[in-house]
Amino acid sequence: MNILVVGSIALDTVETPYGTVTDIPGGSALYFSSAASLFAPVNIVGVIGSDFNLNQLQFNKNRPINFDGIYIEPGKTFRWGGRYHKNLNTRDTLFTHLNVFENFKPKIPGSYRKSELVFLANIDPNLQLQVLDQIEKPRLVVLDTMNYWIRRTRDTLIHVIRRCDVLILNDEEIRELTSQDNLVIAGKKILELGPRYLVIKKGEHGAILLSRDIYFAVPAFPLEQVVDPTGAGDSFAGGFVGYLAECGQFSKNNMRKALVYGTVIASFNVEDFSFKKLLSLSQITLQERYKEFKRITTY
């Protein structure tokens, strides 16, 4: 199954206790596709500026990633900078320059419009609606968002949520969206809006999959060193959606497995800056960690 992802493409500057990198490829669309393409073909829609070095996208030669939906506009590419502290759960945003991304209006190429799985990355809910209006009967729509949109475009966001099958939020976002501190109660309120499944990301504490008759939780994969947490959520989503595209069936058991694959993929992503680790990841290494995760969580 083909996957369509619509999201940001950025140049990131990141500082962590393990080093500093400047103007490295980032953004939700690239993190997601570098993970999802381990499982299935990915079609990307996004925008870059004329300053973006297209050689940085050459990894598609070894992956089933289609960049025909990337538009080049005069000006500078979206840039983001962040500094992580010794506790990598704490981050300061140093700058956010939207640049050409500020006026991004997603245009879905004709060849993408029959994509069976759609991932709406973290962008303005109004743009997410525009994407859905251009797609022909997708089998599964997966939605991501953030606190910024919850606070500023709540009504529109809820309209998008009603049109998705799977909603992915972190624990802070779901509490803000529902005004509920208890995640079980908050999850039930989200499911009442229409999604069949809700995924709650809890960072180093793992993830939860909820439906009307499922409560499934997994821990994070234990790592001795986390180098850069940037993009962990998008790579998690890439592993989750990618596995579903590969197996082609959205059964309850496959949804559980997708949560595990998302968790495992994210554990690789944070071991290096940008998505370098995912680009060098082999299926053998991926399956070895998946089996190890299964071993440590089975009793």
C-alpha cells in the first residue's frame, strides 16, 4: 500500500549534551518518510526554499520515497532551532522561522490522490482539511497535531479529528484537548469524536493504544544513550503507519503490532542526530530489536 504524508520539511539546528548540528534536514515529512519507507512506498507533499540542497534528499535512491510532491519556492526553507538539556525531556526552542512554509498550500499531485493510507503531519488543521478534500477514499487516515493548534484552531481541529481513523497525541496534548487529567477518561472523550483508534505517546514511558474495546500499552525500548530526541514522534508515526501499510490489514492485532514497531523505530531514531540512524537501518537490525522488545515485554 502507498502512503501519503503531508507535512513540514525543515533545516534544523540542534544542541544536545552530545553535540551540535546546524542546518540538518528535518521536519515531520522527512522524519516520517525515513521511517515509513522501511515498510512501504511513501509519497511526500511539502515545500522547501530555493536555498535547500536537493542532494540532501538523495536517500530516496535506496528507499521507495517519491518526492514529486515537493514544491520549491523562492526564499528560505523553514528553519527550527532547539537546545536539549541534560534531562533530554527538557528542551528550549531557540528560534522558529517559517519562511516559505508560512504560505504553504498543499497541492496533491494526481498520482498521489489514490494513496490508501494518509498521514496528516503536524500542520495547520485548515491545511489538513484541504488535503482530505483532495484524496480519493483513503482506507486509513492518521492524524497528528500539537498544543499550538489545540489552543488556536480548536474547532477546526475537532472537525479534522472527526474525519480521521487514528489520532496520535502525546499525553500533554490529550489533556489540553479534553481538559481531563486522567488519560483513560481523556481517551474515551476523544473516541467519542469519531476516531476508531487513539495513540497516546508518553515519551520515555512508552505509548498506549486505545479503542472502544482495546487498551494496550507498551514501554519505551531501553536505551543506554539518547543523542537527539528531535523527530521521535514523527518517526514513531512512520513506523506505526508503515507497518500497517506493509501488512495491508487493520485488525486489532495488527494495530497492536504497529504500536510496537512505532516504538522500536523511534528508539533507533533518537540514537543519532536527524534521521541518520534510520537511513542506515537494515531490516535485519530492525527485526532483531523487534524480537528483543517482544522478549522483554512477554511474560
